[in-house]
Amino acid sequence: MKIAVIGGGIAGFCAAIALGRVGVDVEIFERSPAIREIGAGLSLWPNATYALRELGLLVPYLKVSSSVQKIRLMNPSGREWASVRIISRETPSLCLDRPALLAELLAAVEPQRVHVNHECTGISLESEGPRKPCVHLEGGRTLTFDAVIGADGLGSVVRHFVTTRAERPIYRGYMIWRGVAQMLPSLYNKGNITETWGKGERFGIMPIGNGKVCWYVTCNQPDTALPQSKAEILEHFRGWHLPIPKIIAMTPDSAIVRTPALDRQTTRSLTRGRVVLIGDAAHPMTPNLGQGTCQAIEDALVLSLLLSQRGSIETAFSRFEKLRRARTAAIVLVSRWIGSFAQSESLAARLVRNNLPRLFLSSVIEKMFHAIHDYRPGAYLG
């Protein structure tokens, strides 16, 4: 069985590695001239680290990451209004550099299977026979495969073939800045993620290993707003609790990335014949639960388990859609709701989080996290 993976990001490499472990011949096609990951830090919650362990990939990340035991939610003066324990029953919760994650994945794939500067311009089906999918590449070249996996992100070309609709990602009303700084452990709480909520803005701090900290800012503004400089961000948060101003000041300008908060309306179609969508091509989500990468890793594991069973590719992809659609759609919606609540500038929303009992809020959030983190694909495959 020969499968094309369109997209050389985290989702694409996870899929290639997972399928390679069950004997599939995989080729990865990436439009960029090199494999690289833009961004700062990311979180791998227990559902993702479990999947990585099942794929034989967890051990390298234990050395280049920071483990997480708690999320502390605070107000700008530093008062804690919720403390959420992260219980890792089988595998840990980790935070690390996005480039470090991709580097380990790249090292696990044979170089000859990775094709850069190969932009997919469309997908079609053979007119006769088994109707295998054809991958059309820039320059006019066409290749035929037994199946195609669309892992080509928010602007997915493969998604257009699967859904037959032209869709634009939806801006959810706030921008996100991310940065990475090298800091002494005494300046932050190792093992803790802190997130400070203000009026339509948040500031998060996440240790990512090797003495580095990733921070992120969310701020309500039109998608046409001009980017803010590091100096403007620092001035805006100068009065917030320590070490927020210090972390911004210690971050090189080149290490700050700005992205819009985007997702899509959930779709009923993740597959079409022998073509399937995974990761952001299937279910892009806002980052409020830290599940974007985690769900891509889950997708890869589930897909490999299904293709390892006897049956047709079409049957495996159809089961994948049924297994993954409801779970990922629910996470997209919950993440969107959390973003709306956290970014709310209304007095009512701020009164809720500032006046409800701390233990009650912490318990509610913990239960929601556990419902997501305790997912084990094997329990649903039958």
C-alpha cells in the first residue's frame, strides 16, 4: 500500500511515522523549500503523550521538555482564582519548543520519503478502475497513490477536494503573540503554567525545558489591526504582576510571533473515498485547550490502527471519520467557548471568575481536562 501525505508539518510527520510502523509505504510532499516549524512552545497533554508512546516516540521528548503538574489562573495583580491539577495517570504532560518536536519527528523518517518544494495544487480520482486518488503537483506533474492523507493545515488544498466547498478560516476576534525567552528557574514556577486574565486579554507563561520559557498574549482587536512591537507589548503589560514585564523584556524581538485566533465550522466530511483529512486540515481549533497538536497526534495513531486491520482503505477511512468527528468537533467548540469567555470584556464574565469559590472553579476545570486527557483510542476500535 502506497500513501501520499500532503503537508510536512507535525500532523504529516506523525501520520507518516504511524503508518510506516504498520507497513505502509509513505511519501511526504511539502510545498516549502525546507522542513521547518514556525512558532514558540506547545503543550502535549496526556492524551498526546500516550499516543506518542504507542508510536515509540515519547522517550526523546522527555529530555527536551518541561513536565507540567498544574495550571494557575490569576488576575493582573497576581491573585490566584483557580488552581488546576494535571493528573497524568500513564504518561506525563509536557511543554516544549515546536521546532524541537518537529526535529525529532523528522529524524524518525527516512530522508528519501520527504519531498520539499512539491506543492500540491489539487486532488482528483482515476476515471477508471479502483478510482485511486491522483496528486497534482505544481509544474504539471501528477502522481497516483492507493490513498492520500491531507495534513496541509488551515489552507488545505485536500480539504477542498473532500468537502467540495471553498471555505475560509474564521477569525475569532483576538490576536495571539508568542515569544520564547531564556530565564533563570528562580524567575518562574517550574512545573506550572500560569495564565493571567485581564479585560479582553490574557498573558500565559509556560516553561518548555532547557531553561526556556514560552509566553503568549491574547488581545481583542480587528484582524486588520497593525502588529504591536515588543516595546508596545511591554508598555501595555508593565503594571501586571511579576515576572510578566521581565519575561517580555528578556525576549529577543526575533523570537516573537503574531498569529490570529482562527478555526472553522465543524464539517461532517473528513473523508472522500480514499482521501482523508487530519490535523488542522480536518479540525483547526483555537489554542485555548492546547489540543491542536494533540488531536493531530491522536489522528495519526487512530489512522494507523485502522489501516492495520483487515479491510479496504475506504472502510478504514470511513471508520476513522466516525471515530474522530464527534470528539474533535466537541473540542473545537469547547475551545472556542473558552476563548469567548476568557476574552470577554463584560463585567459579568469577570465577576463570575473573580467571585465563584476557588475550589469549585478548579474542580470544574479539572473534570473537563480529564475528560479530554483520558482518551485512549484502543477502547473505541472494537
